[in-house]
Amino acid sequence: MKIRKGDRVKVLSGKDRNTESVVTAAFPATGKVTVDGCNTASRHTKARSAEDPGGIIDVDMPMDASNVAIISPSDGKPTRVGYKLDGDRKIRICKRTGAEIPEVDE
């Protein structure tokens, strides 16, 4: 999967279409990502203690990775991701401009 945690993405389909946000979690085994503030669902939680009162909480649910596109660091538009070998390391590049997509420290 070419999308990683910390990438800035644009949602391409669904109820949050055209929203730009950051990937908070990536699940390569299932091909899904969780995007901050997108695809939210109301979850009813039970009170566990005095500090955790419970109630209705909005939770970001995973969405398919094909429904988001990485935003190019050079021009700010959605792009596809490619790979380029730089010596012995593999780096992600923007297909639109050929610019390198910087790695995000977690």
C-alpha cells in the first residue's frame, strides 16, 4: 500500500468527498486507512469509571485506501504515487511532478 500514516490526502469519494486531511492510521493487510475527521460514526460507549463517563462519541472509521489520493508536496494537487530507487533505498515519488514525497516521522 502506497499511503502511510502522516500523509496529507484528499478524499475522492464518500460522504466526505473533497476533504483534505491527514492519515491517522494505515492498515496494509486490509487495504484501509483512517483519515482524521472523515468517515465518522457515532459510537455509544458505556461508562467505565468516574474519569470516563461514557456517552455518544464520534469515531473515525477506516475507509478503503483507493478512496483517497496523496496531495503532491510541490503543487498541492492530488496525485498518484510511484517508486524510484535511490542507491539501495526505495523512495516514493509524485507521478504528476516527479517530486519526492518526504517521509513522515511518527
